[in-house]
Amino acid sequence: MPAVAPPDLDADVCVVGGGIAGLLAALRLARRGLDVVLLERALIAPAPRTALLAAGVTLWLGEGDARLSKEAARSTFDLSLEAMAGALALFDELGVERRGRGLLRVGAAHEVAILDAEDAARELLGLVELRRWAGEEIAATIASTRYVGGTYEPHAVLYETSALSAALMAAALAAGVRILELTPAVAADLAGVRKYVMTPSGRVRADHVVLCAGRGLAPVAPWLAGALGFEHWVRGGFAVRAARPDFSGLVAEPGRLGARFVPSDGELMFEAPTASAVHGEVPAAVTLRRRARAVYPELGRALAEYAGGFSLARARHGLPLIGEHRPGVWYAAGLGANPLANAALAAEAITGAIVERNGKIAELAPFAPRYAFGAAGRVAATTGFWWLRLRDGVAHLAAARASREAPAEPASPRQTPQAPRERARGRTKRPEARPAHPTAHGLPVHGTPTHGTPMHGGSVHGAPAHAATAHPAVPRLGGPHSHGTGSPHPVHAESDATMEPAFDAAQGAVRNPPRH
């Protein structure tokens, strides 16, 4: 049963919002010896979604760095990397299951410039460049021919949001956090040394207030609520086999229209942005099918096994809002396209500022709130979405037409009629072995699975190692590309035992990049 709020409470810190960011901040502060009260306007029961933990304030570094100076981009990436390493250690301590690993950034034919911008962003940050994947390699891995290039980030880790939230809530309660569900903040006085947050039954007095909510902030912090808009998404799952059994990562398209999906063995989990909120399972399933067919035309008229809509708070500049509004008033809202990593970054920065007064949060000053222009801003955002969608569709058709009209390349010696005779005489050269896939920050990767072998100790999402052959009734997308063998490029993964030492080395590699 949710705890009942007493008339008045005194605490060192009052956290408003029981999402991942609020729970992480409350847990870290309580473990540092502070008395923490957390207010949540609803029940803490997030819908099951895939959450990615990857370094950087955006999934695509090029999208965030375009708004920051070189020094600011480098310092925020360093902070994000440190926060990611700390979050990994915390989640492992709490026993939260890792549902997959890896981030595959992909681009269609008209998005090659975005892939180039991503390479430029990594060069700006002093990171070792990830090798570009060709379209054939991507098709062999995720069974889709839509994309012409991409890069693979092996250190990203996937979690399931409901399991993660439950583990954080249990740990926060064990650490002494007083969590009050169904207790909205209806007003606040944040001007004095001692802050007051009013609830329907009383008030909370605290030295610090941390604002982590996405909705319901207007009575407490209108300056923060006015800086937030909302992105609308649909998500669902299709009962198909869309990837090699040794790939369990997230695939991310670029830009505001970009979809994200996890083509795991046995289920295709798909998320895509929409222009407006979608209500109801059937409308969400229809919208999701239309978007997923752009990636997997083989879906035809198949509907998702489950579907629904959801909204994410988003700042006007697309970056997370993390900082200090005035002495003792902190905020972490609008966490954007990389919410789990930004929640970890916010908890790390705010805890350091309150407990240690280390000043790291000042490095996030470029993420200050900016007014989103209310209803006019929402109309402009919707109009901009449709304009981007139209422009993207035209660019995709133009790229497809150019590809069809391009002159065919001459056949390679291996494709000529003479090749069989040469093989018969033993003169055909064996293809050269591909080099090992470079990893994030130039680190070596250990524990590379063989083709057809699932990641993470022989299982994918808790399935046994023979799961690739355990679903004869589940359709497979992509034809021959979707088989677990014969891929031109193996997917590499690190064993869990080597993950944390690799991140310690990664932090050194970021701060002291190799000279080329």
C-alpha cells in the first residue's frame, strides 16, 4: 500500500517526481547520509520499455554537440561516462538484469551526411572513430535492407524500465527514503533558505528541493514547466525473428523522426515518434505497423502483438535540463532521447553538488531551461514534425531513384563465369579475414561469440542457448540475411566480468586520447 503523507514533514532533501531520475537521486542522496522525502503524484509503476544506458547526452553525439562548444561537449561527455560507469555498478549491485548490449546507429541512403556528422563529433571529442558498417553488414545482422551504413557502439547496455524502477524503489526504501505515492506537489515556496513544498495533506520542509517530474510542475516551478514540451511515441512488439541470435542491441535511426527498435530473436520491439498523442491499442498498432513496414516490408498487414502510446518530456533545444535554478533548488527534467543515461548523469551531478559541493553541475550550464512558448510552441512542434516527415519522405524517394538509375558496377572476379573453373584448378584466392570490430574508445572486446551463439553467457533475454531453433512457428524477417550464420561481420560483445574494468580504462582513454 502507498504510504500516507502526514500533515508535515521535515527533511534534508525533498525530491519531486518518482521516475528513474527521481529514484536515482533519492537513493544516492540517502546513501550519503541525508534524510530524503520523495513525492510522486501517481503510483510508481512505469510501463515496461527498453531503456538504454550509453555515454553521451544524446543517442547521436552529432545531434547534441552541434548546440555546444567543443569544451562543453567534451566535459559533458566525460561526466556522462563517469555517471554511466557508476550506474552500471549500482544496477549490478541491485541485481538488475541486463537485457542486451550494443547500440547500432544506422542511416538510410539520404542520411549519409548524418553518419558523417557523427564521425566528426567523435573526432571533436577526441574519441577513437568507430568503423563504419556497410549496408550488407547491417542487413546480415538485423535483416533489413533499408540502411546503407552505420556504426556499432559495444558498451551500451539495455535494461527493462519496470524491473529497473522496482529495484531502485526497493533500494531507496531500504536506504531510508520516505516515498509518498499519490501525493502531488500543489504549491511551493522555494525562495528562502528553508524550502516548503505543499501537498494536499500538509507540507514538506527541506534544505534542498530536487525537481525530477515531467508533468505537474506548473504549481511548483512554472519556469521549468514552461520550458518543457512533449514528444509522442508509439511502441509495441511483433512476433517475428528479425536478427541474428547473437545480436541483442538497440538499433537507432537519426533525427527527430528516428525510430528505435530491438530486433531480438523471437520478437521485434519497435518504438517510433508520432506527430500527436495516440490513444488506444488498435490506433497505436496501426500507426506502429505503418512505421515498422518502412524498415521491414515483410510485415505486410501484420499487427503488433501489443501496442500503446506514451509521451516523453522534451526541452526546446532537445538537450536534458539539468542544473541549479537558485541555491538549494535543483532540476533534472526533459531528459530527451537518452533518458536513462541522463538520469544517471543528473543524479551524479546533483548528489555531488549537494554533498561534496564539487561544482561539476556547473559544467551542465548550457542545458538551462528555455521557454517553449506554450500552446503556440506545441502547434509549431507538430507543424515541424509533419514538415520533417514530408522532407524525409521526399529525400528517401530521391535517394532510392538515384540508386536505381546508378550504373551497375562491373562484376567482381568471384562473380564471373571463370571463377568456378579457377576454383577447380585451386587458383581462387581465399577472402581476407575481416579485422576485429573496433570498440568504443578504442578498447579491445573480449568474449566474442561465434556465429549463432547468443550473447551474455549463452542466452538472449534469459532464453537458452538453443533459442534460435526453438521457435519454428515464429516467422523470420529478411530472408537469407536473417540466419545466424554466414554474416559478413560478427557482432562482438564483452563478458560481464570484463565490463567494469573496460569502463575504468574507457575513462582514461577519453581524457587522454591516443595520438594519431
